[in-house]
Amino acid sequence: MEKPCSLCALCVFAVKIQFGQECLASKGSPLDKDRWIITAGAFASMGFIGMSRTFLGTALPAIRSSLDLSLVQAGTFTVCLQFGFAGAVFAGGLLSDVFKKSTMLLLGCLLTGVNLLLFGLSPWFWVNLIAMIFVGIGTGLAEASSDPLLIQLYPGRESTVMNLHHFFYSFGALVGPPIIGVLLARSLPWQWGYIGFGLFVLAVFLFLSSQKISSPQDLRRFDFTLVKRMLSQRFFWVLFWVTFCTMGIQNSIAYWIVTFLKEERGFSISLAGSSLSLFFVCMGVGRLLSGYVTTKLHDVVLLISLFSLHFVTLLITVSVPGLWAIPFLMLCGFAQSAVFPCLLALTGKLYPQNPGTALGLVATGAGLGSMTVPWLLAFVSQLTSLQTGFLFIDVFVLICLGLTGLGFKGFKMAQAKP
């Protein structure tokens, strides 16, 4: 249990940096041990979501080789992962306003750990596809429960806590490529990485279960009229489609940039995996910085600035030769950093009555985008080249810019809410 305890210490330290000791209380009540553990569990679950994406992205060349798969067939794993994720965040978002969020968080960790083990142990392609769907379901439940849980624990600090929460996505994502990269560089089976990952998730699950964590009781009931009202609002659909596009772009990079750098630029698997880690290092640094910036700057101005930077840096990344791609890939990570947390924070501000339902619906866009856009990249790449595939997804950045401009007034209204 030493690793989970160390993880709790890291999470506590991160919260102190972002909020300050005086912000660790809600309405004058000190944050007790149970809430520290809940916060640590939420942050750990977000780390697992990041690791699950980059584990798959870094291992895809080896998976393709060992199973003799085409680009589109290999892309089926990413579709399955995101299909399970999208369904779980949709259902989990609705359920998180009815059931205890801490219970859903534990269930998500259990499903994730068991199916990561199954994916690493099974030699059958179809079993692996099913396992990947359930990894998506487990991580989706973790996302759907942890986002509203932290917004509930830290009212009035939505943008800051969401950036800090999703910093741990970046932290987990940057850990994945070196693990798989080292295994493959030493000619060890990629399956070993998944077995170890699954065992670690289950260890964290057992640790959290042994602490008997329980989130604060929420007496809200599911209100279908609220869902109908949200679905009838233009601003909700702006949030949904921007989330769809931006998370599709992020996971396209997570799943396919290692393959691109290895096959199109001649990188070794270790160097390609390290490049993906650097992308997430910059994303993590950007999220820590953005937690402060969002207290000084309108979210909409930050979003437009980041989308503009992302369009330029992604275009350069896939166009320049050799090692020049790495620094621009790092800038892509910085440009991507604060987008999703800002969108979630805006959602929480707009729909404070049922944040779990609202966040779940918007996060469903993240799952659907992460399922659709990477598969489209694989399809276009198989018809043309991986470079053309990445140029194709840069169009989605322009769509994000246009939609953000259309929703400018609504974003400003959300920012103005206390």
C-alpha cells in the first residue's frame, strides 16, 4: 500500500499549491481525512484515464505487428475504448446526481483494473476488443463521478480545481509512454505493461475501499426537465461540439503520434514514446499555469488564444522534418492544456443545480469525439498517409475556433456567474 499512500501525499501537496491552506475548507469547515482521501482518489482516477490512452497509443505499433492489423483495424481498439467511455460518462453523469459519487468512483477503478489485466492476458482479438470497451466504461465512470465530486467539494473554484484535476490526466499520460517504450526497447511483450498497469489500478482500488471513503450526501434528484432544457439551448451545443472536436484532436495525438513519428519520421520507439511524454509534460505544466491564469483572464479569451496556437503548432509539427517536430509537438501540448478543464468549469457554472448531469452530457461529447476523430485520422491515413491524416484533423481546430466565436456571449455570461 506504499504507492497509494505516496499518491495521496502528491495529491495533497498539489491542492495546497493551487488553493492555499485557507482554501482547503468549504464554508468554514476544515477538510478532514476522508475528504483528502476522496480528493486523492479522484486525482488518481484521472491519472488512470491518461495512462490508458498513452499506453494504447505507444503500444499500437507493437499490437499491429503482433496481431497483423491494418491501420483501420488497429484503430478499432481506440474506437472500443472511447465507445465504452462515451456511454459511461453519459449514464454516469445522470446517475452521479442520484447515487454517491464516491461509490461510482470505486466501481470505475474496479472495472478499469480488471479489464486492463484481461487485455494483457488474453491472446484473442475479440476478447481484447471487449476488454477495451470495459476499460472505457471504467474510466468513463471515473470521469463522470470525479468531475462533479470535486466541483461539489470546492465551490467557487471550478476553473482552478478542474485544471488541477486534469493535470493528473497529463501526469498519468506522460507516465505511459516510457513504461511501454522501455518494454519494447528491451524486446519484452507489450502485454506485460498492461498486466502491471491493471495490478496497480486494483491496488489503488483496494486501498480506497479499505478506507471506506464516502462523498458528502447529495439530496438532488434526477430531473429530466433539466436535461430537456439543456438540450434546447444553443450554448449547450456549442460546449458539446467544441468538446467533441478538441478531445478528438487530443486523443488522435495520443493514439497516433507515436506511429507517425516512427513510420513517417524514422524515430525509434523509445524516442517516439518520449516525444509523446513531452507533449503531456507541457500539457500538465499548462494546466497548472492555467489554474492561476483563469482567475485573471476570461475563459473565452484563453480558449481562443489556445486554439489559435494549437492550429499553428500542429500544422508545423507534421510538416517539419526530423527532430524539429518535437518542440512543436510540446507546444501542441501546451495549447491543448486548459481547453477541456475550462469547458467543464463553464458547464459547472452554467448548471449548478445538477452539475453531474450537465458535466456527463458535455463529457459524452469528449467520448464521442475521441471515438470518431482518431478513427477518421486512421481512415484518411490508410487512403493517403499519416501526415495527411494529421493535417486533416487540424481542420477540427478551426471548427473549435469558429464555435467558440459563436458562443462568445454565452461564455462571457458563464464567466460572469459567481
